[in-house]
Amino acid sequence: MITNARYRPGDVEAVADPTSPESTVRMFSDGLGQHGAPFVVLVNDPPNHTRPAHFHHGDVLYVYVQGEHHVEGEGSYRAGDVRWVRARHAYGPETTGPDGGSWWVLSYANPVPVEPSSAASRHQAAAGCGNSGIPRFRPPFEWNAIDAAVQNSGAAIIRDLITPSHTARINAEIDQWLAGHPDAGRPSSGSELYDAFLGHRTVRLHGLCAKFPAAVDLVGHPDIVNWAERMLAPSCASILLNAGELIQIGPSEPAQFLHRDTDSWPHLPLSTDPVLVNAIVALTQFTTANGATNVTIGTHTWAGGHHPAPEELLPAELEPGDALLFRGDIIHGGGANQTGDQHRRGLSLSYCAGWLRPVENSQLNVPPDLASQLPAKVQDLLGYAAHNAVGSGGGLVGLYENGDPHMALATSQQP
């Protein structure tokens, strides 16, 4: 647990505020709610800028350092003033003065603002539609119903996707690999903010097919791949593995920032049909206490800038071998691991439209000499195939020497 920390504006670059693009924020890597520390954010709003009425999930302390800030019903705050707001107390609108304004935000809960009217209406709409939880299905799977549940609600849970023996085999391979690489899988993206998003007490590994033989069958699992192809068919001619990732959330890891996986491509608009889907396969039990993934049903239809209220988050509690299937455009995030000794382990397998650049660089993680030994379908998913949209009036992308990428695998097999 952190016992003290110092936060200086010059230590980090200013970035656009995701809830107010006209504004900038500084978010500090050791002030993001981890290890017992509070969230610490420095906000800068332009002159005469108005933020709508909202509330926060936890108590928030404001320290004003520049300009003037008027909050409707409260009055004006200026540099040197300190303001405290109780959790879930709605206030605003709030407007900066002619010189703009800057203030520190300190909270022990995620300080992202929530619009009270939209949160209430969404919660009432979900209740009216009977969304008491994430739709769940058991074998034999009715895939038409599963597809419809994910398309309309955004997520579904399927029980017993893989057998206990397959689960045990993957876990044994992961245990052996991690024992030989005890420092692997910690965040090292080059961005302090993104590393905090990944989690400093969470192990994440890509290149599953190169590390764990038992994961190959899961990356190319017919049920998962066929589901992904059906879901993405309106958007593409073929699909790619966007990222195959071991995610092992360690004890005392705070909840992950809520997000959409499609945030990786911020220029893509939300649409009726997804361009990304995800299957998280549980390798250990997922519980609310140890960090089960939180999802919010129906958020693929929400406009940008709207955020779920706490009661709208649904933990996807799973048994080993179960899978959470969801659209990449619903709001979700790893839960807080509140245990002192449990690791929540799963494999996240996301698949994207074949014309998108995937998050994972599979050709480096699984190079041709290794990929040539894998099943043909897995080779295609890793990017050793072109996306052919000629039949729908498009072209080909992902070519190798202006031809079939499988030629690279054939070349790698030559003595």
C-alpha cells in the first residue's frame, strides 16, 4: 500500500478529457486508485466552458488553483478554494469564467462523472425490458438464441464451453511457463496511463499459440470462431484474432477503468453491427470478490460520454470452463480483486473485422516458423491470410509480396 506520493503537473502530459473533449486532464500513474491511493486528476477547462449536471460514484474533493468556476445553486469558486461533494449528490451545470479554470480532483472512487437523468432513464429502461442479469445458456447451445442475446443485449454467458481436462491442461502449461518467467506479463506499454489501465497487479500475456500448446485449440475453437464469424459477417468478409490474452488479476488489484474494446479505434463510429467481439474463457472461478468482469447490458446503443451508474454494472460470475461472450462496443471492465490470496485467471479471445489492424501483432508474437505448424484456420486468424472483399465490390488487404500470405509460411518451411 502506498503511504505517500507527490503529484506534479510537469510529470505527465496533458491529454483530452474523454468526458469533455474541449478540456484537458493530467492523470498520474500512481494516483489512479491502486494500492490504497486515491484517484488524483488535474483538470483544465477553457473559458466559459459548461459541463452538464452530474454526480460521482464516491466523495470528491476539489482544490481550485486557477481561474473561476461557477456551480449552479452553489456559487463561484476561485483559486485557493476547496470544495467537497458527497457521493451520488447531483449538482451543476458548472461553468468556468472568462479566463477558464483549473482544479485538482481527489477521490477514492473512480471520479468519471455520471449524468443523473440519463443514468436513471437507462436503469428504468433496462428494468422494463426484464434485464435482471446477463443472459445465460447451457449445453447443448442454442446458437441462434445466443447470437440474438449478444446482438441485442450486448453479452451472454455460456456454461461448460471447454471440458475440465482441457481447462486443467491449459492451467498446467500456464503455471509452468509463469514459473520460468516470474517477471513476465507486467504492463510495459510505454504509456504510464495505459499501464495503469492494464493493472500493475495483473499479468497479461499475448502470443498464446507460441507459449501454450493447449491454447491453440481454444483460439481456433469452432464454437467461438463460428460465433465470431456470424456476429461480424455484416461488417467484413473474414475475421482476425484481435488479441489472444492471458489475463490474471492479482489480489488487491483495483477495478479497471470502464471502457469499450472498440476504444482502440477512436475514429470508428458506433454502429448496429459490431466490428469486434470478445470471448473471455474462465480458467479459475470468477466471483464478484476476486474481480469478475463487470458489463453493462445495452451500452452498445449509448452515445459517447455517457457512463453507467454503479447499480448498472453486472459482474459476470463464471465457473472454470465457462465463457463470457460480448460485443466489443459494450462498456465493461475487470472488477476489483478484493481478496488477499486469489488470482482470477482467464483467456480473453477477441476477434475483429479482417480489415482492421488488430491490437496484438500476431505475426511478431507467432512468427512464420511457428505459425507454419498450426492448423490452417488458426493461421488465418493470426493474419496469415488476406481479407478478400472483391465479392462485395472491394479489394484485398494484408497481402504478402502482392499475393497470398500463406506463401510466407511455405517459405519458412524450406530448408
